[in-house]
Amino acid sequence: MQAHPVITIDGPAASGKSSVARLVAGRRGAIYVNTGNMYRAMTWAVLQSGVDATDAEAVRAAAAAVILDSPVAEGRTQVSVNGRVLGDDELNSDPVNKAVSLVARVPEVRERLVAAQRALACLGPLVMEGRDIGSVVFPDSPLKFYIDASEEVRAARRRAQGHTDQVAERDRLDSTRKTSPLVVPQGAVVIDNSRLTLDQAVEAVLSRLP
Ligand code: DC
């Protein structure tokens, strides 16, 4: 049951949705939730246990033993694994970048994280970003957005962040997986962020909210 309103923001890797979601949350006094970091934390924990991420059965078993939590600090959720909050360096390490789409396609991993994401709506109004937030996690939300950008812009943005991973390959896996693939959610406002400044993209979202 959704206790507080949730603004959902979905889109492919490096479309700029995280920056937009964080600022929209600040402007609306809502808690910012980056669900990609939850999948990244699970991936980090699974890799720590020595599991090969291509082995879905081994991933399922390793993930089942992980205790994942989302404590709120300074208006946003962090992610902790077995009681330890993970830092950006751990969440965005090369091994995690490479394996996260493999871990995120395992249905049992998604079931657990989707349940944890729904439970966060008890904390207060949320701005939640990810791949399936408007389509699966909160399909009844009337406040849905899909932020897109061209592949060139997204690759350049990712490089500027200091990452060398292949966003196109991650998008391919995220869009073609069987369980809750990346889609434009029904009823979502689509924003093409290829040529917008951050302020313009934030305004594009805020101007459509009641
Ligand atoms: O938002 P991000 O790029 O940090 O997300 C990392 C990966 O996590 C992404 O490639 C797919 C997965 N993910 C997902 O499957 N569902 C979500 N709601 C969020 C992320």
C-alpha cells in the first residue's frame, strides 16, 4: 500500500535522471531514492562472496543471504550491506558496473528489492528513480516521468563522470531481460534530456507536477 506520493523517474543509464531526481526531491521536500544503488549494493555483496555473476543460481543463493537496508541521511537513502553503508567508490567500481545488469535480471533479487522500495513509501513523499519504478514498483502513481537522452550524450556523460563502462551493453541487458525490463511506463511524461541543461530538465519535471 502506497502511504505517501511517489514521483517516479525511469530511464536508461546516464540519461541524467539521477541529478534531476535529486534536485526535484530537494525542491519538493521529498526523500530521494536511487534504486540503481540498491542493485549495485546487492551486486557488490554478491561479488564479495566470490560468486560468478553469470551464474544466476549462485547469484540467487548469495543474494538471499545479504541483509540490505536503506537508512535515510540528508534527504536521501543510502544503502547498507550487512550493516555497513557503502560509499560511491564501492557502488560504482568497475566490477560492479560490469556485473550489475546480470544480478539485476535475477527475478528473486528483483522481488526483494521491489518489496524494499515499496516499503520506503511509508517514510514520506519520495522521488524514486530507476528502470521499473513507474511500470512495476509504483504503477498506480500519477506522477511518472521517463528521462531519455541520445546514446552519444549518455556515453559522453558517463565518460565525464570518470567511468569507462559500456552503457549501451548495460542498456541492452536492462531492456531485454525477462523480468521487468526497462520500458516507458504507461502514463509517463517522456523528457528528452539530450539538449537540456540540468535546470531546464528539473523545470520540465516540476512544471508538470500538480
Ligand atoms: O541507475 P544505475 O545505472 O546506477 O543502475 C545500475 C543497474 O541497476 C542498471 O544497469 C540496471 C539495474 N537497475 C534495475 O534493474 N532496476 C532499477 N529500478 C534500477 C537499476
